Amino acid sequence: MQLRRKPLARAFAMLLAVISMAGCGQPQVGRENLELLASLRTALSAQNVEWLDKNAAIIESRHGEGQMSHETHARLSAIVEKARAGRWKEAERELVAFQKAQRPPS
């Protein structure tokens, strides 16, 4: 009987580890970049190329100045590229998921 408990306990521990890591896959943006997410979302929902390009330039500038992590830069750049490829709705869905994963700044 005791032999059965160990595999069950291990499975339960692994399940808890997986659950606790859920949501950890999204990089957190700093307070200074929260408005940028809103601006990018507006560009995506409006499917406005000019606004998209302005946001892309800000993303590159902030990353180059060290005001944006590599992870956040990669995620936002991928979203911008999807929109440029005409996949506006998919890009917007990804950005919404990214926004929802943000924790309130302290």
C-alpha cells in the first residue's frame, strides 16, 4: 500500500509545480511601457499601419535605450510582425493575452 502512495505523491507534486508555473511564461513590462501596450492595441484594433509603425519605432527605441527587456522586445516585435503580415486579429489576441498577464506595478 505504501508503494502506491509514492507515485501518487510524486504526480501530485508535479501537478502543483506545473500549476504554479502557469502564467510565468509572459515577461513583465515596466510601468514606463504600460501605455505603449495600450497604444499598440489601438493600432492593432484599428488595423492602422501608420500607428503600427510608430509603435514599432518606440519598441525599438526603448529596447535600444535599455528601457525594455529582451523578452518583452521579442514578444512585442513578434506581434508587430504578425500584424505587418496581415494577421491583425491574431496579433491583437496575442497582445490582449500579454496585457492580461501583466501584474500591477508596485
